[in-house]
Amino acid sequence: MIQEHFNLRPYNTFGIEVFAKRFAAFSSIEELSHFLQHRDGDELLFLGGGSNVLFTQNFDGFVLRNEIHGIEKVEETDDHVLIKAGAGEVWHDFVLYCVENDFGGIENLSLIPGSVGASPMQNIGAYGVEIKDVFVSLEAYHIESGEVHTFDKDACEFGYRESVFKRKLKNQYVIVSVTYRLSKKHTINSSYGAIENELKVMGVDFPTIKDISKAVIAIRSSKLPNPAEIGNAGSFFKNPVVEKEVLENIQLNYENVPNYPAPNGKVKLAAGWLIDQAGWKGKTFDTYGVHKLQALVLVNYSDTEGSKIFDLSTEIIQDIYQKFGVELEREVNIY
Ligand code: EPU
């Protein structure tokens, strides 16, 4: 059913009230293709979990929400399983399904908001794991031709929070399912400091994937606001990748600036650290601001207009550039 003047507030984790000219939810490729026949020249916007978007104004077009469900095992050997999941599945529910069934590989990605379809779109990552590590292929609906195409890992051109679907093929495809290779004999990835500490607190010496998932849930819940309580879209900015000289300049004043090696001799800095050092952490402007416990997350406490949060992000970008000579890039999609 196509609905008009539709309030998108329940469909974006920032909880911003804006209206779409038209809205429909689809649970199959047939439904999707049916709705697209009624596009009438409208601009399209596909939403999954709505956890990586900031609306700054009403959307004068057709919003289509992906609700394609289903999880199936497509192959199994002694060592691994291939699991195909519908793009509309809630990501964390899918992680829990895998952990419960003792399929390993994505336990470090517990509690990331969003849907299965968004996982390859921006190559989600946390605590030393990225989706590309377990990715096999995806199926995507080509909007113009109505054909379903299969993309393997190379074709997705994964990068840090990047894929071909955010670049060259932007707005051309709708991801309908994703297939992951998960282990039955596990490689536990607990090297990330915060996980090691949490496992100690839990009193666990030889962690299972269930323990890792529990540890990650505990860490994320302690630092990141729950969108059901405080509107937010996770990390608002990407961690910037800069030339070594930029790091060296910052080190003149801050010896302990966190930094991580990046490809081509560059270094990745922690945007959260930069924003924190610049004094923004916890800053609140009546109904919105910078989260108190993680400076990378902008929050909507109640009824804020998205444009105010966008303006705050612009101020932060300018301030960080002035103070550190580093240009932050937004991770969240702005509409
Ligand atoms: N830091 C501060 N102050 C802050 C936040 C961070 O000083 O307010 C410092 C930390 O002490 C640490 C460094 O910055 O030295 C990095 O912080 P952290 O390990 O918490 O991770 P992050 O770089 O802030 C990234 C991802 C998160 C992911 C975590 C854990 C991005 C943009 N963000 O955050 O992903 O959960 O690592 O792996 O890459 C998301 O994308 O929505 C997200 C939450």
C-alpha cells in the first residue's frame, strides 16, 4: 500500500519528524517492482533500519522501506556454513541467530543498529572485524532494468565504511539478500583492548563466540546511546585517514594521540578523540548535542529539527579543521 504525507519519525533512529511525499514497505522483489511501476518520476529513497540517515527536511519523493525477510542455510561443510539473509532482517537479530547456532564470524558486530542490507552497503565494522571478512555475495535489484544481479566480494569494492553501492553504483541498486560464510570452527577475535578488558571483568579466560558477543554488547551499551531512548545514528563522522605529517603536527602538542596504520603509508586518526579534545564531548544545546560518553555520536534528545544537528556537525568540522588541520567527513547520509 502506498501512503501519502507519511511521517518518517519511526523509520529513522535519529527520531526526526519529517514527512515523505509517498511511502511504501516491500517484503519481496515482486512488491518492490510493483511499487516502482508507480514511481511517476519521483525521486527514490530506500530505507533499511534508518540508522545511518539524518533528515534535514521533508522528502519530496517516494520512500521505499526494505522489509525482505528470511534466513536460510545454503551450504554446510565440517568447517563452515553459508547463510543467506534477507536484506530487511534486523542486523542484531541476525547476529544473535548466528551466535545461538554457533556460527562464528560476526559476533564482534553485535548490537550494530541497522539491517542486513546495510551491512555490505557501508562495510560495517567494529572491534577488529568488518563485514567484508565474512562476505560471500549479495543479490541486488537493478532499478532501471528490473533484473536481479549477483555481486561477489571483488565486485562490491569494499573499503573503510565504503562499497561500490555508495560510490559508482549509488542509487542504482536495491540490495535484496546477502550471503555470509560463517565458521563452525571458530577464530576468536578478542585482540581489541576494550574486549580484552570486558572479558576480564566477566571472568572469562577462554571465550566462546557467545562470550565475545556478550562482551561487545556490554561495551556498546556502556558507551553508545540506545536509539530507542536517545535519537542517534551511531558514529556521525568517519575516522579520518591522513598523511603522516598531519599526525606528526598533532603529536607536537599531544604525544598520545591515538592513531592506527592505514594503506599507502597513511594513518587513521580517531575522530572521537579529536572532537573530545576540542571540547565538544557532552555539549548540549537544549534538545540536541554531542553524546556525553562518545564524542563521535551526535544525539537528538527530543523533537529536534535535523537541520540543527546538521549545522552542529558543520561547526564541529570547521573547529576540528582549525584546531588540528584535519577535515572530518560525515558517515551519516544527509537528506
Ligand atoms: N576517544 C576519545 N573520546 C571519545 C571517543 C573516543 O578520546 O569521546 C578515543 C578512544 O579513547 C580511543 C579512540 O578515540 O583511543 C577510538 O575510540 P573507540 O575505540 O571507541 O572507537 P571509534 O574510533 O570512536 C569506531 C567505529 C565504531 C565502532 C568502534 C569499535 C567509526 C567511525 N566508528 O569508533 O563504529 O563501534 O570503532 O570498533 O569507525 C559506527 O560506525 O556507528 C560505530 C559506532
